[in-house]
Amino acid sequence: MNNRKVELFVGLFVALAIASMLVLAMKVADKGIAGNGETYNLHAKFDNIGGLKVRSAIKVGGVTVGRITNITLDADEFTPVVTLTISKEYDSFPETSSVSILTSGLLGEQYIGLQPGFSFDDESGILQDGDFIEDTKSALVLEDLIGQFLFSKSED
Amino acid sequence: MKALVSLGASTLDRIAALGRATAILTGALFAKPTPMKSFPLVLKQIYVVGVQSLLIILVSGLFIGMVMALQAYTVLVSYGAEDSLGPMVALSLLRELGPVVTALLFAGRAGSALTAEIGLMKATEQLSSLEMMAIDPLRRVIAPRFWAGVISMPLLAIIFSTVGILGGHAVGVDWLGVDSGSYWSIMQATVEFNQDVVNGIIKSLVFAFVVTWIAVFKGYDAVPTSEGISKATTQTVVHSSLAILGLDFVLTALMFGTY
């Protein structure tokens, strides 16, 4: 086996590995390396976040605009506080926007649906980095629904 | 009394072996770098260790991806969740099977060969001859093989995962009729580059380090008889497999344990 042939095969081997890496980056894990870009944070208080997790999606009309980056419990009010990290591309949500915790499909994972509010010309501003979204709807917890249903049945 | 003595002796043996292994590693790694001389040697070893392992990696990656798609499909379809086939195949390959199976195959294919080669060099006193000629066998023989293993295995693991995902696509989409769009798009929505791909590569690097170290040490430390070499080769495969599986649990717990 002469030297040139060894070099050729090692070169092919490394090229194959790089090609595989590109497939993994582009096709398997989409927008992996580059595409995070600049983001800003909003906060929202819920009564109950159900099965929401860090890295769950934030969607506006089905389009993913960001991800949840932090979930903590407010020490005074004992309510969960969720940090929404949203891409800078979408930085003009009115202050009257509302968020609700939704489920994709019957058994799917939970995500946050952001419903942009109406913007009146002067009266309401735009959500800035660090703002709290006031209008929130909690997650539907299946056990609570069943409990309510049974309770109302037993009253009849 | 006798049992205590043998326990003590075997413990001391093990500690001494660990010390010798570390001495070999430091001797091979921490030396004045001579890139002009050592680069062709490493290249030759990457050919032996990496390129010649390519076929077994390609074939097993393809078939593991295909089998996993087939098995997962039969379970998922009963919940109407066959669209989740893509993320299932991709995540298990990237996080676990890619690094682990590659490392196991590598230990069997390349690790045993390394041990046998170095052990035979020792038995035929080639290593002593090198020392006679004032060439450090740690740097001339051990170091290139070690680096070649550490470089090759992550590359092999990447290739393994990619081929497996393509094999899963072949079975899931082309044969079983999962929608091609949802196979890729749900996979893309689930797999995260830093979390899954990079952690898989880190795992594979750790395995590469451990497997190559064990293989090189067992060869260098072998009793220079035919029986000793056969024992060393067996030990390489057994010890590396155990180390891979044990370390895999630790690494998985550290990387993905909180999710």
C-alpha cells in the first residue's frame, strides 16, 4: 500500500464524515448551528402550567416564534412564572396580547399560543424586553376536568 | 490468611497496571511534537483503524436504522403515532446507538487488532530493537495509533448515525408508507443540534479515548508469548465493552438526565 493511496482513502473517509455531519446539521437538526439569532424575553404568570417544559415552543397562529427558556415559581404568590424567549424578528406584539397554554393534538406536547392583541394608536405600547404579559390562560388539566365532571354529575 | 494475601496481591496488581497505563499514555501524548515526522504515521494508522472499519460501520448502521424503524413502526402505528418514527429513529441513533454501537464494533474490529499488533511487536522484540536504536516506541508506535483511534471513532459514529437515519427513512417511508415530509419535519422539530448531535459526538470522543487507550495498553503490557497475546486481545474486547457500557450510563445521566 503506497503512501499516495493511503492519503487518498483517508481523504475520502474524512470527506464522507464531513458530508454526514452536514446531513445531520442541515437535514436532521434543522437551523442548528447558525439560526438562533437575537432574541428578547417576556414573562407571563399562570395559575397552572400543566405539562409545559423548558424548550417548549411559542407559536403565533401555528408559526413558532420562540421557545420557553425558564420556568420558576413566584415565591410570594406561589404562581409559576414562565420566561418566553422570542426571536427579535417578531418584536412588535401589542401590550394587549394574551398567551394560553395549548396542546398539539390529543396526546401531543404542550406549547404556548400567543394571541396578538389589538394595538390602539397611542394608548397601548408594545411589549418590550422583560415585560409581563398580563392576560394569561392556564393549561387544561385533564384530571381537573374529570373531577369537575364527576362532581357536577353527583350533584344531579 | 491466604485469601487476604491474594486479595491484596490482586488489588496491588490492578493499581500497578493503572499506573503503567497512565505512564504509557503520558509518555505517548506529552512529548515534543514533531508534526512533520508523526503526521504520515497517524495518517497510515487512520487508514488501518478508520477506513478499514468503514464497511462494518456502514452495513451495521444501515441495518440497525432499518430494524429500528421496522420495530418502532409496529408499536407506533397502533397509537396512530407513526409520524413520530423520524424523531424516534434519529434521537436513539444520535444519542445512544451511534456512539455506543460504533464503539463496540470499533473495539472488536480495530481495538483487538491494535492489541495483537503491538503485542506481537513486543513478543518479536521489535519494540526493544526500537529502543536500541534510540527511538522511543511510545512515540513511534503507540502515539500514532492512539491519535488515529481518537480521530477515527467520532467520524465513524457520525457516519453510523447518518446512514442509520437514511436506513430508517428507506424502511419507514419507502416501504411502510410513513409520509416523507412528516418523517423529516418532525425530526427537525425534535432534534436539537447542540443538545443531541454535539452530545453524541462528545460521547463518542470519550469512548474513543477509553477504547484506544485500553487497546494500546493491553498490547504494550502483554506477556510476550502467544498465550499472553491471545489473553491480551480478549481482555481488550471485554474491558472496552464493559467500559463503554458503564461510561455510557454515566454520560447519558449527565447529558440527558434532567430531561
